[in-house]
Amino acid sequence: MLTLDWMQSKVISIPPTTTLLQCRKLFKEHKINRLPIVDSNNVVVGLISSSDVRSFAPNKSTGLEIIELLEIMSETKVRDVMVVDPVTITYKSTIEQAAKRMIDKHVACLPVVNEEDKLVGIITGWDVFKALLDMSGAEQTGVEVGFVVPNKPGTIRELLDKLKAQGMSTISVLSSASDDGTRQVKIRFHGVDGPAQNLALEQFRDHPGLRYWAREGEFYLKPSSGQA
């Protein structure tokens, strides 16, 4: 999945000369938490968050202090407090790359740019979360089965072939390799009805790699070798 498909393309941006008071108004009016800052060519030069603006306001203020604060905010430009040269990502990147960049750089959002570093959108951690949820197929009705199998060619294909032989349709397949030479595999599938799905699950009952299965409120966790 591409960042292009999950970013917010109708993004509100501001020039560096915008005041903090204007920023606060935009945050409230549009119910957003971040504003990309662009130059006259729409190139991203900064980023400011609602928390950056709130940090200007003391926890407790008298009426006079509030008036003085508003005057300061009406005079202070975002260029003086913004994050300069924020971390960005291109619209051609994948959702996984966006998620990794957020984690690596410890940021909660990424302005999305084109080949000329011009702003074309913004993607947040929430957008990435929704994309990964969609990718997992978790919102589709079906059965989820988890395995721990040897990390070698053919192990996932073997599982999928068993489901195919039972007439099941695969919704999604996710896997993650471990340092111990194993791979965790999550397969989500569905069949024509409950009995058909039961038959598909039955063939995995004695599979050495089966870890769990889940279906519409039902959950089965295979006991480990040390459990009764």
C-alpha cells in the first residue's frame, strides 16, 4: 500500500509569517493538531503542533496575563518556534516505510512531498494505523489462524494450500521472522459457512506450528508443551 492512498491530501498549510494566534484559531476551527509550514513555492520548511502553541500559555493565568499572552501570540511568528526542516516522506513511499520513518525519527506525523519537496499531503500515525488494520483484513468477517513455523521456503505455501483444498478464500497473510529461525504467520480466511470453516480448522488441530485461532468472539490458544 502506498502513502499516496492513505495520506490526507486536503491539508491546511501556512506561511512562516503566520502568527501563533492565527495557528490556534486554525487548530480549533479545523480540529487538527499539526500545520505544515511552506514557503512561497509550497516547499515544506517547518511544522508546528497544537502542543507547541499551548506551551506558550501558562497553566494558571490572571485576566491581565491572558491579555498580555494574546498580545504576544498575535506578534510571534511560527518561524520563531516551528520545527525547522521536519521529517518528510514522498508520496511514492509505502505505508510500511512511513511507519518505520515515524518510529525511527520519533515523530507522530509526516508531511508528504513530491519530487520537488513540495507539499502534497500529510500522514499521521492514525492514518498508518488505519491502513495496517485494513491490510490485516481484521474488519472483514472470517477466521484468523496463527502459526509459528520454520523460517524456510514453502512453509507458508503449505498452509495456504491446505486452506485452498478446503475451498477457503484467503483474506490476508502477514508474517514476521524471528532470530531463532522461526516465523510467525497470521492467516485470515473465510468459507461459504460455519461448518466449512470448522473443517478447515480441523485439519490444523494437530499441526505442530498451530498457536491460536480466533473467530467472531471465539478464541482458542493451543497449550504449550509445558501446559496440561
